[in-house]
Amino acid sequence: MQAAVTSQNALPPFVLRIIRETFESTIGELEQRHGSHAVTDYTRAALARQMVRLARNGECNPARLQTQALNCVHL
């Protein structure tokens, strides 16, 4: 069941843009390092969830978002 988007859990557009750009950059780097076969749907989902969680806790720096999200994903 998906939670409804409310003012308590919605992120501002600029934060969503940072997450999206950081996510896409991170996936691109992983594919270059390990090959596209290594970046599974599970890995993509885990990275996305972690980046959103970090952003909800106030992290909006792309480099830190990437580093901290990658620490949670094992390739």
C-alpha cells in the first residue's frame, strides 16, 4: 500500500531535482564501473529509497547523498 503524499512527507521540487540528478549520476557511474548487468532493479530501488530517506533527514548535498547511499548498497 502506498502512502498518500501529504505536506508532512512531500519534498520540495528543488530537493526532488537534486535526488533525481544524483540518482542518475550514481547509476551511470555504477554502470561504468561494474557494467549495466550489475545494476539491478533491486539496486536502483535501494539507492532511490536511501536517497529519499537521507533527503527527508535534511541531506541535500549531491556528493554526500551519493556517498551515503552507496554505503548502503553492496555490489
